[in-house]
Amino acid sequence: MPRRCYLRPLTERRTPPRHGSADTPATCGLAGSDLVGFSAMELLIRRDDGGISVSKLSCDTFESQDWGHPPFDHEEIWRTYERLCCDALSRPPAKFAGLPPGRPALVGRLDVPGVAATLDPRVCLAEAATLVAGGADALILDGPIGAALTVLPLCRAEGYAPICVTAADIGEIGLAVAAEVEIVRIGVALAGEKGALAELVAAGGCLVLHDDAAASALATSERTLRPLLDGFDRFEAAIGHLEAAGLAADRIALDPGFYPAATGLLDRLAILHGLGARLCARLGPAADQQPRADEVAIAAGQAAQLLLTPDPAFVRFALEHWASEAPS
């Protein structure tokens, strides 16, 4: 039965307790964050007429709501609350592919040309060095897997890790695993292929799920919640397939597949924390444009744990500035 109910944490800056203080912040830490929390949520319900109802709920008073009347009079509300609020939303994420805990990890995006005539591995390596020097914690070799695996050994020789490559089918997943790639990026549809991830699970690798269908929907629709909820449903189904295959949610990261600053949905991505996986945010109005300080702040304010960017040096500077500001 399709999901009808969703909970989106309404994020806010929180003040961590001072060293040695017994005081605790008034808000729950979102995904274990010291700087981002929530004390209220939006309950979103798909209506039979295709619309979406939105209600604001305090975390403290949620269970005292009047459950005998709409929209609180069906069992899915309870299941939604149990999974999305009590547990997953405030749980600190497990270690992911060796990336540093406690702060957003910067994933430097490196374009790898897919045409052999234009692929110069030395140029790609120089660009990778620039990304790492700028503070990238990981690299994504963005291009066809054949080209990415040509550049991979050069990056390995320089000690650059972890590295992510994109696999378009089961065979390419096998190639990535054979090359001992730490992170493999696949589309949500591939997660449902039986046996597709057996080698990845056995190798202990991590996975980034991306949803290009959300990008297409957002490119042709108004700025509504519906495409984001549809993406939530696809991610939830994919995670169910992956968990059944033996890949725990804490080895999965979610890439909504669009540049949220261009859609007006960057400040709504926190809804995806309810799935128990790490949250990626793509920074920049588009793939070939630089991020802005305001969108870095918004992504950090949604407790995004992986920030995909072509300019990690700027993003690191903007993150440090955001973290040093006093909560409003």
C-alpha cells in the first residue's frame, strides 16, 4: 500500500552544551548533529484528491494529539511516527566509507570525459589534486565507468580516497567492486535488481543512491512538495530492497538527483533523514556553476552529511563561517 504520511523535521540551529555543563539543548539533534536540531515537525498527508495536507506538530506533544479524528485516525500515522521521529531522525550516523564524523563531508566533483579522444588522465589528476588541496574529503569521478576506472589508479597512487564512481548496470557494479572502489553510485531502479549488489555487500562497500526521476519531475513542475514525496517513496522502496540484500541503511547515502537551490526545495531535504541513510546535497544552481554561501548554509542547516561540489575550498570556508555564527 503506498505511503500516505510523512514527517519532515523543522530544523533550527541549536546551541551545544558548554564543556562540563549538565545542560542539554532544547531541541533534538538532527542525525546526531550538535549544531542542527528540531523541536517540531510537519506532518504531510497525501489526500485522496491528490493534494497534500500539512500540519505542524510539536515533538513533545505529538503523542497527546487527538487520535480519534482525521488526520490522526489511522495506523500509518503511528508507524510513521515510530520510524521517522523516535529513532531515525535523531540517531547519529554510523561511519561511512572512512569519511570524517561530526561534520559534513565534502565530496569533490571531478568531470571525467567519456570520449577517449578528449580524456587526458593527467589533466584529470591535476584537477583531482586541486580538489583535494581545497579540502575535499572524497572524490566522485563523474563520467562513464570506463573513463573513471582509467583515472582511478592515478588517484590511488596519490593516496586520494575514498573515491566514488557511477555504475549504470549490474556489470558495472562488478567492475567497481573489482577495482576496490569504496563508494558506488547507482540509480534507485537498479537497487531492485536481484543479485545486483551481492558483490558490493560482500566487499563491505558503501552506496550512493541517486534519483534522476526527481530531477526530471522538478524540471517540469511547479515548486511543490509532490516531487519530493515521490522521491521519498522511491528511496524507501530502494532501501527496502538493499536491506533485504544485506546492505544496512547506514552504508547508504541518498542523492535526490537535482540541484535543490534551483528548485526551492533545499530547505526541505531534511525529510529524507527519516530513512536512516546519509543525506547528500548538490551545491550549485547547476553542475557547471559555483555554489553560493547561502545555499551552503541551508544545506548545513538541513544536516546534510555529504556535500557534492566542484569547489570544496569555498564550501569549507562557508561552512566554517556558518558554524561560527551564533544561532538566531
